[in-house]
Amino acid sequence: MTDREREILKIISENPLISQKQLAEILDIKRSSVAVHIGNLIKKGIIKGKGYILNNEEIIIIGGSNIDIQGFSKDKLIRNDSNPGDVELSVGGVARNIAENLSLLGEKINLISALGDDIYGKKILNELRNSNIVTDNILISKKHPTSTYLSILDSDGDMDIAISAMDIFNEINSNYISEKSGIINMAKCIVIDTNLSKDTIDYIVNNFNDKDIFIDTVSTTKALKIKDIIGKFHTIKPNKYEAEILSGIKIKEKKDLEKAAEFFLDKGVKNIVITLGKDGVFYKNENVSGHIKSPKINIINATGAGDSFIAALIHGHLNDFPIEKSVVFSIATSIITMRSHDTVSKNISKDNINKIIKEMNIC
């Protein structure tokens, strides 16, 4: 944003119904100049046309969107052999999944991602728009196909192995993010996943450090991209293995969880939430810590559970939930996801989440 655009934005924020003529008089410039600046602010997505509605109620999510191809084995997996089962194709991607979950929770979402100019890219765009997610800032690549994530799940519904083809996300570089700085600067908060390059992640945390930034580590390998910037984000939700890699602390018992969490807090992270699979969730901030056990459930599909969990954490933060309430809310959200064949369950809603909390006595 230019200095003049910042001046105009400040005046508009105080009086959204102000006319261009009034703006020109206040700033002592021509009305035609005001029109040009207003047009630029609209193009940058900072304001929305008539009435100068400020675009400051959106969560900006930056990261991966892809097609998920999932193979479900009917029986115990046998390596180096063909396994009877089912194959399903759905839209996915960590950032995209978080975006849809947050939209289902009633949040306004603006997704910055990359898609190929192909049939899969068009499918993802259509589904995003149907979920009321803003897609204006998604890069459409002529160079790479839409990202694809291929996973094989065992008979218990847990992921056994996966392959990801995600070179397209290298196109979301610092130059591209810089072009989107207007809308990012107006965001309620920023969510990023580690499908982005290390350079892009570094650029975001260093240039938008006045915002609460949430990071999804995605995997143990990709989590290493943030090892030297711990403390430049508000909340992190690693699993046990990701927490070990980032902290350098082997987690075997409760005292190790406390020690690992302290490592993150000492670096400047505000909330650390470590997921432990069937053993539940450990959480800690500067005031409280706790361990909540996960209730036993029949898992249909564990893919996407972590994405719904962090979406619920973000929703809790934006609605001023205490950390324990946010974690309970997130566990219930992930249970709904794991009970569904879909990566993002259409049953996600605040009413259904609260119903699960009550029925399963999560505390």
C-alpha cells in the first residue's frame, strides 16, 4: 500500500459511507485522484466496492490445495502385492482443508494457493466457491499440474504410506506474496502450511509479524522448514514426532512433553498443542498446561483430522476460548472428521461439535 492509500483507508475505516468528493476535500487532492486510489484499493482486495466495505474480517490461509486419491484396504495390507479395497478421489490439501473447515465454522476465508490450469484445478475452484471461500488470489499455473496427494490407508483407516506431487507450490514465492500484501495486511490472522517453500514461509513471518500466525507443520520432513523461525508464530500444533524434531527433545513421558512445550514457549510461541494420536492431546501456554485423553472411536478415515483440529483451534482463538476449551473443541471436531469418508466432513458445525463434547464427555 502507498502512503496515500493508507491515508484514504484510515478515513474510510472511520466513515465507510464517505463520498469521493469528501475524501478529495479532506486530502486536498482532485476527486479523479481519489477515484484512482479507490480503484487500486479495490483491485488489491483491501476494500469491496460500494460503501467501501473493509476486507478486514477474513482469515488469510496460504498453502496447499490438491487432489486426494485415497486407497482403502479391506484387509491387512500386504506389501509388494495387490490389495483388494476401494479408491476414492476428493479435493484436499492442508491449507484448502483448513479453509473449508473454518468456513463450515462460520469464518470468512480468503485462500492463497496454486492450481494447475487443468480439470483437477477447475474441480477444486468450483468446490471452494461452493464453500463460500474467496478464490480471487489463487495462482493458476501454466507450468505445473494441480498438486496430487496419493495415500494408502490400512484396514483400520490409518495412513500407511503416501506420495505427494507438489512442485506447483514453489510458484507461491515471496514476489507473489508481496503482490498480495494489501489483503494480507487486512487479515484477522494468517494461517500457513509447510507445503510452501522455506523462503516463502520466512518472508511471511518476517513481513507480517504484527499478525497472529498459525502454522501447520504437515509432516516431519516439512516441519524442518520452520526450525529456525520458532517464536515468529502464535500457535503451532505438531504431532509427537514433529515436536521431537523441532525441539530436539525425545518425548517418552509427561515430563518430556512439558520440557518440549517449554522449549517452544521460551522461543516466543504463545500456544503449543502436541497431538499424541490415541493418547490424546497435550497443551500448554504461559498460564496453563494439560493433557486431554482422546475417546475411543471407530475410525473410518484419519486423513484430514489434523486439518480440522487446527481449524477448530483457530476458531477458538478468534472467539476468545481459553486454550483448554479450544483443545476440547478441536478434539471433537477431529472426531467428526474421522467418522467420515471425506477429508472434510460436511457434518462439521458448532452444534454437532458441542454435541460430541457432551456425548463423549471430552474433558
